[in-house]
Amino acid sequence: MATSAPPLKDELDIVIPTIRNLDFLEMWRPFLQPYHLIIVQDGDPSKTIKVPDGFDYDLYNHNDINRILGPRASCISFKDSACRCFGYMISKKKYIFTIDDDCFVASDPSGKPINALDQHIKNLLCPSTPLFFNTLYDPFREGADFVRGYPFSLREGVPTAVSHGLWLNIPDYDAPTQLVKPRERNTRYVDAPIGRYDDMWAGWCIKVICDHLGLGVKTGLPYIWHSKASNPFVNLRKEYNGIFWQEEIIPFFQSATLSKDSTNVQKCYIELAKQVKEKLGKIDPYFVKLADAMETWIQAWDDLNPPTKPAPTAKPK
């Protein structure tokens, strides 16, 4: 009996940032092995990262990134998981699933392992409803629908650009909360959404851009099991400035608007970078450097992903 091909097998890359051997992939093998992996190695490029047999992958370290991007390599953040953004840049696929090496397969309330990738794919292939909240969460999921009072004019939804899953076990707390709640664990599996600065910054940018372009973001299912709590004292040192800055950063993103000339993600990101430099640069010179890196990242993206030229049409003789 013929087995069906995994969904989006030829349209999806899996991006993994890491500094260690990828033994965690053994647990994910039933779900991730059919797909191509892009591994971005942080830290010492002379260190050999071991990948379990049977996975199809490309691995890039700091030396590779410097070779490929040249002077624009400065836009790639290292010493944190934000180095994954190089994987986004180098991928030629329509969809990207990214996961950290301390995240494992979770189980649903019945004990069945959760295929997180499959759920993310389902999320991306059905619409989102960002304009009006549905109390049954995702109305397009099997067994759910729009509740009474939901405007019929909005039920078509909008295309989904991002699917954002959640952690079970170790919560994604900031350093001060980690310090006062060191033993707290998230054990609640619920069918609804929840809320170091690289991923939060990306989320704030995504929200502004998706709202502008009429795209949706899904937060909630699927869950994965987060097994390693990072050191709260190290985190506090990394987050110290951000804890103060976020009180001005969040209002900035809440009020940010983009012009009608920003008609794609690249143009939106460049315009947002200019606003970051103008408005947040007054808080600290770091934001001027960050804004420059945002623009450089788009330039590097455009270099590696030039627009495809239409095939020439044959002229009649």
C-alpha cells in the first residue's frame, strides 16, 4: 500500500540554531526526518556538531556565514539563538519551521505524542482571524467554528503568515520572574493563546508588518516540551537594559504605522528600521546599530534571493 508523502516535503526547511550535538533529533525523527534541515552553528566554528544518521541537512558555522555574506555578515547575531535568521535567509523554500535543541516532543492529554510540525503546517494552510477574536480560538480547526455574534463579513479570514506554538514544562519567563519562581512549570494544555529579546523583537516587527499587509498570525497549538531552564542570573545580565527599554519599545510598536508604498515584507522592514532609528535611537545608540543591521539583513536577503526573471517568450518568425 502506497504511503502519502509528508505535507509540504519539498516546500519546507527546518532551521535549527545550536552549539551542541543534535541528539534531541532522535525523539523528533518520526516527524522531522523526511524534511531538509538547515543547521546554524553558533560558537566555535572548529567544533564538530554531530547530527544523527539519516537526516538530510546543510550546516553553516560562523566561517561559512562570513564567506557567504562578506561585510554584511555583521547583521547576523551570534552568541544567542538569533543566529537562526541566517537559516531563514539562505533557505529557498516557501515555508520554514524553526526549533531549538532543548525542545522535545510533548504529549497531548491522552498521552499521544504531538506532531508539532504537522500542526504548524495545518495552521499555515488555513486562514487566520486577526480582526475579531473568536472564543473557540481557531474556527478553522476540526471540531470548532465561529461562535454566535462573530461578524459574517469577517469569517473568510486572512492568509496566515506565522504559526507560533507554545512550551510545556519550563515557561518562557524573563530573568526576574525566573528568579522568584524557579520551580514553576507550565502543565496546562489548553486550546487557546498566551504571550531573550531577539524573538520578542521579531514578534513585535511581525505584528506591525502583518497588520499592514493584511496577514494573520496564529498563537497556541501546537505544544512542544521545553526541557532546559536557562540560568536566570545570566539572563538578567543579558536582559537588564531590555527590561527598562521595553516600557518605551512596546508603545513604539503599538503606534507604528507603515506607508502605502510598503507593499511587501522587505519594504515594510526597511521602513520600520528607519522608524526605529529615528524614534528609538534617542533612547540608546544601540537602536541605531540595530536599525542599520535590520536594513543590512534585507540587503543580504535580496542578494541571496534575487527576484526570478520571467521566462523569455518565443517570437514568431
